[in-house]
Amino acid sequence: MLKLPKSRILRRRNDFQKVHRFGKSYANRYLVLYVFTASGLEDKVGFAAGKKLGNAVTRNRVKRLMRECYRLNQDKIRKDCCILLVGRKPAVEKKYDVIEKAFLDLGRKAEIFGR
RNA sequence: UGAGCGUGAAAGACAAUCGCUGACGACUAGUGCCAGUGUACUAGGCGUUUGAGGAAAGUCCGGGCUCCAAAGGGCAGUGUGCUGGAUAACGUCCAGCGAGGGUGACCUCAGGGAAAGUGUCAUAGAAAAGGAAACCGCCUGCUUGGCAGGUAAGGGUGGAAAGGUGCGGUAAGAGCGCACCAGCAGUCAGGUGACUGGCUGGCUUGAUAAACCCCACAUGGAGCAAGACCGAAUAGGGAAGGAUAUGAAGCGGCCCGCAGACCUUCCGGGUGUGUCGCUAGAGCUGUCAGGUAACUGGCAGUCCAGAUAAAUGAUUGUCACCGCGCAAGCGGUACAGAACUCGGCUUAUUGAUCACUCAUAAU
RNA sequence: GCGGCCGUGGCGAAACGGCAGACGCGCUAGCUUCAGGCGCUAGUGGGGGUUGACCCCGUGGUGGUUCAAAUCCACUCGGCCGCA
């Protein structure tokens, strides 16, 4: 089942800062991906969309697209790491399939996909 | 047909698959209480149901609600400012009055007081505000190329020059006199009133209050980050300084009044991103009655988001509308995301419908 | 949610309601130097019309008050900051 309840989404400001500061980062034109493998936050995910992307509607849209990417591909992802996804400006105009392709590329680069 | 002026409905629809928030239900597992049936909490999947706006936005106003002991008085400050009404309240709305703009439909107006007082009116100009002012001109006189006196009709300056036009009058002129107009005061009539119309009077008062100000009215302050609960939780501890029942802090300006014992700084250390507040309300829909209207009242029906790094999404298909294209088809379908809540305003933006106006043409 | 500040030449910034751009950094030209820098002197200061003189528009935007607005008032756009 490809579910994504709220308990698996990062909530706390401290957690976001931890992943952002200590995680390894990978980026392409549409997304930035942070991977953090330390203890405490295994199998969790966070989504971020900064103010540069536009107003609340477009920021919400980018976050929803990223969440859908993670949800539909979570069975391939290793369970021992914590992921933070950040949207970049060119992603605002794009449809889901473009974002998903960008996510899969980044994931391969970061070697988060298990066997 | 073209141009315009008001009004302002609606905010693409349906289906399938996957996913999210809240509520309810039964089930499974764990933990606590209990002898046990059971019950409470947590987690999980399942079923039913629910889920953004007209502006949710800007935060420009006004209420509810909560706390500040009570929310009292005065001053200051701030805001509003034609009249009458609506309203919980408003800076909003409705109906009028007045002024201005437009051929017109219609639009705009912070629209009280300048005779309570003060200030300002640069440059130019003789003079810029109290009974002021003589630069040129005009008139009179004389010691005749200059001076004295009179004069605000003319010139000139200025955004504005001390009511305007005409006739009389005069040495020349002047509300000096008269008529009309404007304005002011009084009075009569109509109107709840703003105001409008008439009559009479003395002949006359610059502009600016979105300058200070005066007048009238309103206004205690803070805001759900309010506040309450659980709890180790503005805790408790140490050091320094200050104050003190001869009255501290406080009541986010001051005084009265209230009240009644601490306050400031530093050091070191610990604990929550908990629960409630949190959605039934000046609610929504329909209908009837009153009112020109804003709106009000009665009756019937109805329950319609409650998140907290913040749910309402993704994909596919069919249809609708628009653009391009011969066609197959391709692309597009605005502005924009609830955060305690309600009434407005403003701004962003797709956009019917209906009423009306002007121009042209036809009948 | 509450509150505050700013917007003026290319840049940083001044300016009682009364000639907009003081002043500094720039830029241009000249002097100085073998050359450059430093220094000194003068000028240009945004846009449009014009050969020039000169005229019109310009202080984020739109209106309003005023004889006159960068300044006062209202609305609005953009940017920055503070408060548990």
C-alpha cells in the first residue's frame, strides 16, 4: 500500500534544520534533495517550498506534487534514511510527470533506492 | 451597428483509480484500572460521511469574545464631520440636500466654523489684510520739467487687489446716490431636517482649518501569540543593586480613584512545539408582512471545514467554452488557499444577464 | 495577529509647503606625469521636443487639499525590520 500518513512527515523545526545542515544534498533544475542517515528520523520525509516560488497557492501546489512523488515511489526507497525535498523555481510551471522524472534522477544519484 | 453608463448571476461538469484532514461506527493489537464481564487511552487497517473564497488577500475601519481588581471620573491624545434614517457597531449602507463635471445615461465631493483667537500667503507688486496702500495715470494748486494735496474709475504685478454691471454725480473720483445681480443679516412660508422660495434692511466681510485651533459627537488598553487546564511550567536556586505600610510594582500617556508588597540585572540548569479555547452563528435556504430603500419582523426547513512545517490533491477518460488548423489534432480555461469569529471598505481578477444613454442608418 | 521604517541623478544620500536635485562617490574634458595613479580646475547631471536659447514631463503609483506638494491627506505597489 502506498500510504503516507502525517506521522511520517517531518513536523518540527529542529528536525528540518538537522537534515538541512548535516544531510548530503543533491540538486537538479527542479528539486533539491537532502539525505540524512543518522538515528532518530528513519523512514521520514519533509517537504519545503520557499517564498521565492510565489504565493501560497503555488507553494502548496509544489509541495503536493513532491509529496505525490514520494508517496508513489516510497516502496523503492531505503528505510534507513530521512529525506528532505525542496522545490525550486522552475518547478512551479511543470506538470507531475516532469517532477517525478526529476525526483527519480536525483534518487538514483543519491543512491536512496534499495534493492 | 458603434461608443458608453449602471447592475453584478456564476466561478467548468461528470466518472474511474490512488492518496490526505476531521467526525461516527464496529473490529484487531498494546497499555492502565479491575477477580472478571467491562471500561479508558494509544496504534492500525475497514466502512459511512465531510472538506476553501468572492475576494479566504491587504489589514484600512467597526463589533462579538477573552484578560488586564472593577472598567469608574477628568485631562491629554486620536478619529469622525451637510441632513434624515438603517445597524450590534462603523470611516459602511440607504434616501435626500448642496457644490462641481459630462450632450446624456450618470459620476465625483474629509461637504461644520475664517464675524473666538493665532499663524502663513514665497517671487513680483505701491500695497497681501483693518478700515491698509499713491508706482504710472487722472484732477487741483503753486515758487512750473519739480513739489504739495485730492483720487482706488484706468494701467501695471500677482493664484488672489478690498463686491460686479449700468446710470447719475464730481475738479477728478469713490456705495457718494439709485436700479439690477452676487453676498450678509433679519423675517415670513414650505419641509422632521440639510435646504428652497418670497419680503425687508444697512450698503459689503480676501484665501487657507487634508496650518494650529474652536464646536459637536465617539473613544480605557491589549489582542486567540487573548486566555484557561494538566504540569517540574511568568517554577524553584545563587549573586549584585534598588524600593518599602510615611505606600512598591500594577490598572502599557497623565491626574483623581482603586489596590496592597515587591522590583531590576547577571549566573547556571531543566521542561511541551500538550489539551481546551475551536466552531450553532447579528448562521444559511425558502416564504409572507412592513418600509421608497438600506433593513426589520413572523413562520417553516436546515447544520454547512476545523488544520497547526497547516488536510481539500495527483493521474486518466468523456463532455462544455475559447484560440490555431482544411482536417486529424494541439494548446488554453482568471485572480487566488480558511487559521477565533462576524459586518463593511479597498485591491487582484474571468465574466454573463438586465435596464438605460448618445451617435449613425433603416422603417 | 500586532507594530514600525524606507522608496529622490548610475550609487549613497540632503532638502520650513515656495527655483528639485545640496553634499559625497561616479562620469567627461583640461592641467600635472616619460606613462598611469594621487592631486588641482571646469563641466555633465533623468526623459521628450529643439541646432541652441528655451519649453513640457519627472521625488514608487493614482487621486485629492492648496495660488503652489518630494513635503499635507487618502488609497495603493514594492522592499526591510521587530514582537510569543
